[in-house]
Amino acid sequence: MDVVLKVKTESDLVLVLGSRLGETDFWGKVPMWGDPSTQKMIRVDVDDSILGLNRPAELNILGDIKLFLEMLIEEVEKRKDQIDRNSREARIDELVKMKEQGRKLYDEKLSEENRSKKPMITAFIPKVAREFFGDDAICVVDGGDTAIMSPILS
């Protein structure tokens, strides 16, 4: 299972900042997200028409995300002694290993020997663009599989 999908489906709480949970987020629905009966969601946005759109949230906050995050960090700092850092770090290590394994599979599929195979894998587009333009280029994509693959491959 892809590490991002694993985190999205297994998390007991999701914090959504400034997102309408549209098509590329599968509208916040199962199977790309956890079941709303067991996965709580907090949404923060400056646009009240976005709050609750596509998926209900336990808590909708109409406000500035930067200010919200500053307040959240302040609150977490007060409670950091209550956090079980060992189990948290072990979980992060597990997810990093999963990410590395997934990336290895992508790299194998996107190897030079597979470049000319047909049909072409959509992920070749952002890979080739990144190679051609370099790491300092800004790439803007418009929806679909290319939009989904671009952050994964950059």
C-alpha cells in the first residue's frame, strides 16, 4: 500500500488546511480516506463555502490558516511532555521505509529501459519535465494523473 494512502486511511484524525477535498483527493471519501464514522476531521479555511464541502468534519474553523497553525503550535508546545515520542518516532521510521520502498518501485517503472514501452506511463511526464528543467524550475500542472504524480516524483 502506498504510504500516503496508508496514512490517509488509517489516521484517526485528519487536519485539512485550505482544501476543498476535490477530485484528486477523491472528495475525502472511502477508500482513499478513512471511514468518517471512525476518522475525525478538522477543516480550516478562509472560505466558509469550502468548510464541510464533500465530506463532513467534526470541527470546521473559519479563519486564517497561518494564525490557526501558530495557535496550534503554541498549544502543542504546552503538551509536548504528554506525547509518546518513542512510538511516534517508530511509526515515522516505518512510514519512511514504506515511502522508500514505494519510491524504488516508481524508479524501476520509470527506468530508461521502460521509457519507450507503450502505453506510456503517465508518471513519465513529470519525471522528464523535472530532468529537463531542473530542480529549481517551477512546474504547474492541470489536474488528472499528471497532477497526482508530479509531487510524488519531484
